[in-house]
Amino acid sequence: VVESGKDVCVRRLTEAEARAGLGRALRDLGHAVSGHHVPIDLLGEAADSLRDLVQRFEEGEARNRMELAQRHARWDPAPADGARMYGHDERPISGRASPWGLDLDIVRAGNEAVATVTLRAAHEGAPGRNHGGIVAALFDDAFGFGLTIMEVPAYTGELTIRYEAGTPIGRPLACRCR
């Protein structure tokens, strides 16, 4: 509820917005668990609370993403230069509702999709660096937005990466795809 003088404006969340908010909270929880020392009792309390929530969620009707995709099947035109780009909300890497997402900010810059991200505690592999699989997933997902610019549906047939140094935790990164 937002109050302004005598007017009261009530904004209701859409299901997509609510799922995106939950996805972000789950990602933040994962990073908080990975990146902080907390009392064992708090870990147990959190696990019990989450198990209770899982049970409540599983009482709902199962979702079928193929059915959802068919209802909304379309290939949108390429976004305008400078526009933010979004994929499917449940997409594991860039999806707003995904508990495993990377919180990518993706913008079209000419013929490039530029994904910026700051990888956090739950992405750490060796101490002080991101897990190489997370970096590979970032590349794979971000390249898909290049296809959006080209207006070409496709998938990754092969992905080869040569790592020359560790990718740091907690520093802004940019992945440019063209």
C-alpha cells in the first residue's frame, strides 16, 4: 500500500512478479548461507521452516512449463538498442524466478548483448574465485540473448572455454555476446 495524502494506491503483484521476488529471496538466502557464519540452531530452524514451505508448495497443482510456453509461444522482435533484455522467468541462469539465477542485468548494445553481474558467495569454487561451471553457464545463457538480437531461435551445440585466470567473487563482470 502506498499512501499519498488522502489517496491510497494498492498495487497487486502479478504471479510473475511474486515468483521473481521469491526467486530473488531464495538466491539471497543461498548467498547468506554460503557467505556467513551463523549459529547451528539458526541453520536447523531455517531448514525446518523451508521443509514446511516445501510441503505447502507441493500441495499446489504442478506447473507444466511446456504448456505455459505454448500459450505464450512467440518470437518477439529484437529489443531496441539500449533496452533491457529478459528471458523465461524460470530459466536457471538468467530467470528472475530461478533460485539458481545469477541476477544478470542484460542490455542490448548495438549488435551485442551485454550481461553484467556480480557473482557472490554461493558461486565460489576454489577460495576467492567463481566456479568454472558457473562461468560457463553465464556464457551459455548470455549468448542466447545474442540470438534474440538476431531473431534466430537456436541452442548451444558446443561450448568451449579456455580459462586463463580465476574469475573473482564480488566484482562486477561484463559478458559481451555478439
